[in-house]
Amino acid sequence: MELKHGFDSNYRYILVAARRARQLQSGARPLIETDTKKACRIAEQEVKAEKVAWFIPEPKAAPVPDPEPKDDE
């Protein structure tokens, strides 16, 4: 399977399209003009037309614990 334009993996493409399809099924209006009524097809067309914004969040850095003070004995 060929990698979709603008995506780092086909898995991410599917996740973005699926999330958008769920939004459409919940009542969101389509971002493009289309003849189809199927949410999955509309979402696929929207992603292909680059109308759906997505990003990869940066992981939060784990806090570094302060070193315990050493006893001077």
C-alpha cells in the first residue's frame, strides 16, 4: 500500500479519517461539496483535499526528580 501524501504512516491516515467520520456521524457539516452521504467516504475526500487539520502532539517530558542532598559525615 502506498503512503498517503502528508502522512508519516498509513495507520495515522486511517486514524485521522476515522475520527473525522465519527464527527460527521455526530452531526458535523462536511467541509467539501460531495454527492455521497456516507461519512467514511466524505471523511476520506476531506482528508485527500487537505481540509482536515491534524498534528502529532509532542510528548510531555517526565519531570526530573531533584537529587537528594548528601549527608556530609
